[in-house]
Amino acid sequence: MMIGSIMLVLAAGAAPQNADAAIGRWKTETRNAIVEVARCGASICGRVITSDALRTQPEMRDINNKDAALRNRAIKGMQMLSGFTRDGNGWSGGTIYNADDGKTYSAKVTPVGADQLKVRGCVFVPLCKTQTWTRVR
């Protein structure tokens, strides 16, 4: 009986989160960036709030963008996550923009517990990288 109770507790602790658990402010694994994820109609989108670089250069521009017309846009406030469709307890079919290389990648966002977000960006599957973002309270 004890083992069954432990298994039930472990299964409950690993229960998937509601897709809306992705809403909020998140600290990325790199550059101490803070991204605010919000509802955008039936989808979610994410905007850059700050980062190590933005704290020292608040006027930083999107100079690596492949589209020359966008190279003067501000990084702060820039939308970097968009186009997602609810997929069970997460979001898929969207994109993530990387200002470091000026490229946009296919993306999937999956809440893990109340305070973590798995963000996977892919050139194409299986060439993907996943980061774990941590909720900022």
C-alpha cells in the first residue's frame, strides 16, 4: 500500500501543466534576459523586457536581422515568440527569433511545473536546442 501511495504522489507531481501556465515573465538560460509571455488572441507571444546587454545598452538595436529594414528596431520590447497553437499542455507551431544571429527558428513552448518553461527552437527537427526558463516573481 505504501509503494502504491508513493507512486500516486510521484505521478501527481509530474502531472502536465495547463498551457496557460506559460503566461508570465521568464528568465532565460542565457544573458539573464527576461521575456514576458502573454496571450495574443488564441496564441501566445513573448517580448524582450531586459537582458544583461540591455542593462548596459538600453538603446540596443536588432543589427543582425536578415531584413535590413528591421535592423534599426529596438531589442527592448521586441516580440521574439509568436505564431503558436495550443498543443495539449503546451504550445507548438510557433517561432522564436534570435537577435544574436538574426534568424527565426521553429519553436515549441512547454510549461513544466509552476516555475519552469521548456523552450525548444529548431533549425529543423532534429537540429534543436532546448532551454529551461525560470519564472520571475
